[in-house]
Amino acid sequence: MGELEFAEETMIRMKNLYGLAGDHEVIRRTVISRIYYSAYHLSLYLLNKAGLRPETWRRNVHKRVADEIERQFVSANMMTIEIVQFLEDMRRYRVRADYQLRLTISEGDVENIFKLFDAYFNECRRVLEVIA
């Protein structure tokens, strides 16, 4: 399964899981984490297609991925800056879900990350059609 298919399948499965048990905070946290990492891996795939090798990066990798998406695709007018902001927003949600256990993850948080991911995924798919 390729990165694009994996991202799409992850979204479908996380929506299914959320529909079955979204009233449990552990499930909401898991969904947010998986959705972010799906967007992250899709970003790595885009950067590889652009000729970069993010797998060799060792420091601040998640931040650098967002910075390079901006540098490679926003600067070239292939993506909007809002799309990079969506990736950064998803990362913040993931950090909250994985590390800030005293903070509540609401159903609204999950629904918001679904919207962010949908927009990010569609934009990545569009860009991949151009650069692939």
C-alpha cells in the first residue's frame, strides 16, 4: 500500500473507530494521533517526491517537515500557507492528545482534525498529480 492509499485508509478507519467509540477519550486521543501521523507520512512522501530525503534528518524533524513543505510548495505557489498551518495545527492536537493528559480532548477536537486532514489530504493529492 502506498502512502496516499495508507493516508486515505487511515482516515476511513479512524472515522469508523470514532463512530463506534468516540465517546471515550482514549479513542479520541488515538484517533487524533493516528490522523496526525498519517498527514506527517504523507508530507514525507511529498518531500521525497520533491527530491528531499527527510529520513536523514535528525533534529526537530516534525517542525522541519512543515518548514520544508512551506519552502518547497508554498513558495512555488503550489500550496497555500493555510495548508501548512493545517499540518502544524494537527501536530499541536497530536502533542495535546499524546502528552497533555490533564487536558480534555473533546469530540469537537476530533471533528476539527478530521476537517483539517481532509483539506490537507486533498491538497497533497492535487500537488502529487502535478509533481509525480
